[in-house]
Amino acid sequence: MTSPTPSRDRNKLASAGSLLICGLLAGVVVAAASFPAVAMSGLAAKAGSETFGELPSQLSHQSAPQVTRVFASDNKTQIAVMYDEFRSDVPLKDISVNMQNAIVAAEDHQFYKHNGVDLKGVARAFVNNKNGGGKQGASTLTMQLVRMTLAYSAKTPQQAVDATKDTPERKLSEMKYALQLEKELNKQKILERYLNIAPFGNGAYGVFAGSQVYFGKKPKDLTVAEAALLAGMVKAPTSFDPTTPSGYPQALDRRNYIIDNMRDLGYLTPADATKAKTVKLGRTTNRPGNGCVSVAKSNWGFFCDYFYRWWLTQEAFGKSTYDRERQLKTGGYRVVTSLDIKAQGAARKEITKQIRDTNRNALLLAGVEPGSGRVRALAANRKYKLDSTTDPKNRLSSDPEKAAQGIRGTYPNTTNPIITGGGDINGYQAGSVFKMFTMVAALEDGLGLDHTINAQARYKSGYIIDPSSDAACPGTHFYCPGNAAKNEVGQFNMWTGFGRSVNTYFVPLQEEVGAEKVVDVAKRFGVKFRAESDAKMANDEASANQWGAFTLGVSASTPLDIANAYATLAGDGRYCAPTPIQQIYTQDGKKSEIGQPKCNRATSKDVARRALDAARCPVGDHAQLGNCAGATEPSAHAVVGHPVFGKTGTTDADKTAALVVGTQNLVVAGYLVNPDWADHPDHMSHGIVNPAVYRTVADYMEGRPVEEFKKPSD
């Protein structure tokens, strides 16, 4: 059976009578003669016709907090949900008639007959309460909706208290709002709003959440027994909670009571009512996780965290980080992120082949799309998870000083932004991947790729450093770098010097161009200089001019920084700020421009194409304008099977090993580091990081057409 069809042709006499009685007697009696004067004195004295007429009647409807859903770039794969209250509004047509009938049977039998205020019910409750007959309520569904709406619209704690406190003044105001609301909305719309705002306990707000939490289904699929259970919980979600020992029997009794009401109101046949009461109640809930620690797959957590941190920086979502977080968790957005499931899956798979999650050293991969800055993958040999405080799984830090204090490391569980930086994560020295910035600065300065330097086994520069440093020429204060291999001497140009990563080619090249110009290129290409000491050097021109080791990668960076910097070359010299967004949709389905690519010209097309031409040499590809004659990772091109460019990087004593490999479609940078102890004794192996990087690119590029890089001018 279905609910009666509510008539839009309201009885004008009834409406007028409602207003008259409310005006004369504060809406609590039907006729003055029906009750003793003493019974009316309390409320009536507070509510003469003048007072009632002065009460506000326009209810400001403010949408209750809504769940934000975060998806991968396919707009299908849900990564996470974020909310303050688990709620998602649905139209009445998507709510089971059983649920509509059950809430009327539970809360307001006269819903389809009154005009917002049930006068007889108010009078009955008033007299009963005055005569000590037990506390009786007379709030209609419309009045309850008013109360909940006022609470959600409150701008101060006191307004929230005023919206729900049990006083005659609040009741009067509620009545007048309800009368006005019934003039503005039909019964179906009132019922829809009520069901979407009502609390159902266990963190479920609104019927969609209630259906999900208790039954794991959509509200349109609720049965009679399920609907009656939910309807019964609205009155007292804690008392009628079927998942608690004390609440279970009360929830069962109330459910059956509501089913009987549904029968008596003509919504059910006696047989259907009897059958519904035999259905057993569930004792468990299906409340979804909240935030990045509850992502569907653990390895998506680092991307989710990057998205979350990005959101908190966007001023369009609020003036403060608090306001922005509230907007995220209450705004009901559908966020389609840039996370590419194929790229992410490939990165995690290749990392797992190389190193265990329990290893104290971290293999970090970041993938960026050239030309847009969209971050396609962020993966590590770590679980994105808070380590338990009572039963910790993380081992003591590999840093002896921290371990002595009982501080645990970031393995296997961490929520630190170890791939992208932020918080207290400044990044890691990555070595020779920084030589690309020197090459770009030299090309911008008018030098050609064929610019030749006679590289020495050790180069005495003009940069002044501490004479006690191992990098100083013996007995001097001049910076004297050497090469990784003894045979890296002789005549080199940018193709061969970059291909074989010759330090004593790039330090004099930087000196010739000016180190401050090289630092400026790094800034334009997105290096953040998060460490205080790095920022001090980078932001002072005189200091930057003396930063002799900068070209060798002594400044801290992250895999995301370097992936995006090299993506700037593949993007024809246009730098695009990294973004985790494909598209954001507002609650009403409109597209937002927030998070769309923001790009600017970091260098000219010709410089970018020339630098990329030389950058094909280190990874085993061939240059279009010159000859490579050597590579530091020749397997990359062979495995990827597409035109590639990139660079290896190694720091002093092999404390970091890095590789970046890119195509026109994706650039992936990988670091092998110790996030807990910068001065660790381990020798990081390119045999671990390199295959993970180029095989991730190969997996992503599989099945794609071969696309040659744009040829630079001669």
C-alpha cells in the first residue's frame, strides 16, 4: 500500500483558524472554553496576539553538511570520502515509499492533514503536561524540520542552543515558522528535507547515510522492517541503537510499534505488518571510513594526503585552513582527482618488486603529466597508515639519537608527506638531476649544446668554501669537485657531459653562466627550497652566486619537484604548477575552475627542446641534433620502448640514489632515501631505484603509439 496523496488545495478555513488560534492563544489551545484558566496561564501569558505577530516567519534554509567524495581520474574509482557528518541528500523519488510512510507513522500521523501545526495535539499535550500526565510532545514533522534547520543555520553556539531549548518562546517561534513553511513548500518537499536532515545515530545523518550505515543499501531499496527501524531511531538515536545491548530490545519494540502504526494508518495490510515484525534486526553497522587514513587501497593514501594538503592551501575555499577544511568536509563536492589508476598501480607494483615495506630505506616515486602538471601517481614502499600507539608496528628510528629517545621510524607505516614534502619534510639531496638546471641556464645565456669544456679529474673553481671541507682544494678555501669515475676527463659538450654526468664539466659551466642564474632556473621550474638553509642561499643573490655545489644537487628536493621540473621540458618550456585535480563538481553538479592547470612560460620552447635533446643521452636514447656517446642508465630506453629523456642522480657517499625518466605522456622521478636519518651509513643502490622508475613508465606507456619528441632548431 502507498501513502495518501496530499492535497495542495488546503482548506482555507482550517488555515485561517490555525493562524487565528495561534495568534490569540499562542497556538496551544483550540478554544479558550475547553480548558481551565489555570491550565493556560503559563504559556498564554507569554504569547498574546501581538507577541506572536512580531515573531519571524521566514526560515533561512541552509543545506546541512554533505559528504565530499574523492575519485580517481576515471571518475568511477572512489578513493576516499571526507565529512564532518556522514550525509548525502537524495530526492524523495529515490527514497522508498516504505521509508516515507514509516516516518509519518513514527512522528506525525496527521502530517498530510495539518498546515504545519497540529492544534489538537498541541492542546492535548499542553493540558496533559500541566496536569502531571507525563511529558508529551506535539511537534509535527514540519515543526521538527524547522528546529533542525534552525540548528544547522546557527552562526553561534548560543543560536544553536536557542534553536533546541525547551521553552514556550522557542515553541511559538517554531509554530510560526512551520505555518509559513507549509505555505511555501508542498508536503513532498517537506518530507524530503526532513528525511535528509534527520539523525539516525552511529554517525549517520539523513536517510542516505542511515541506509548505508545500517543496511549497506540505497534508501530507495529499504524494506518495511528496515524503514520502520530507521524511523524509530530519529526520536532518540542513542536509546534506540540496535547495535548496543541496551538499545537492541528498545529498537525492536519501537520498530514493531511503528509497523503497527503503519498498519493502522492504512499503509500496510495486517498480513504484511505481521510479516515485517518477524524480520530480525542487524546488530552491526557499515559506517564508511573518513579521510585519507581510510582510503580504499593503502597505497592511494599518499596521493589522498597530497590532495588534502593542496585543498587547505586554496584561498577560494576559505580565508583560513579551518574554513577550507570545513568546506571540504561539509560541501558535498564530487572531486575527480588526477590520480591515474594505471600509473599508480604500476608504480606500486614496481616498488614492491624492488624493496619491502619494512625496509628502513624508502623508495619514493612521483609521476606527472607534462603540459598540465597533473599528478598521476605517488607511491612508496610504505603503508599510508597511523601507527598504533598501544601496539606499534613501526620499528625504532634508524637514527641512533632518535632511537635512544624511543622515537619510532616511518616504516612500515606513516602519514608523513615523504614523497611530496610539507610539514617537517623538506626533501632530500638528489644529486646530478640538478645539472639540468645548469644546462637550461647555459642555453638561455646563448651557449650551444656543443659548448665544449676540457673536463679535469678535479676542477679548481673560484667558489669559496670552508677550507676544512673535504671538497676544498688542499690548503685552500676553493671548491674543488671531482668526478665519479677516473675516465671522465677530456673534451665534453652538453650531450656527452650530461649523458655521462661529468661533474667537472658542469661546475665550470655553472661558473661561466653564474650560479645565481642556475638557481633562478630551478625556481622557475618549481623547486621549493623548503629547508631554511637552502631558502637562505637561494633567496640571496650574493649567496646564490657562490653556491658552487648547487649544480651537483646539494639542495633538498622531492620526487614530485623533480618530476614536474623535467615535465616542464616535455611541456615545451611551460611550467605547470602540480595539481591533484582533474575536475571539481559542486554539490549542485556545476564544474569548478579551482585546481585546473596553471601554467606559465619558464623558458623558451627552443631552450626546452634543446635541453631535452641532451637529456635523452643519460637514459640510453639518441639525440636528434648531436651524439650522446655514453649513458648512466642505458636500460631505460630499451625497456620503455618509446622516446625517453631523463637523468640519474647520486649524492656523496651514495646517501641518495635518484632517477627521472620521461616521455611526452608521463614523467616519473624516483628517490631511494632514508626519511628518518639524512646522515645514514647505507649506500643507496641504483639497482633498486632505476628499474622501479623506468618499468613504471614502461607499464604506463604500454599500448600507446610511439611519439617522437619535437625537434629543436639547428
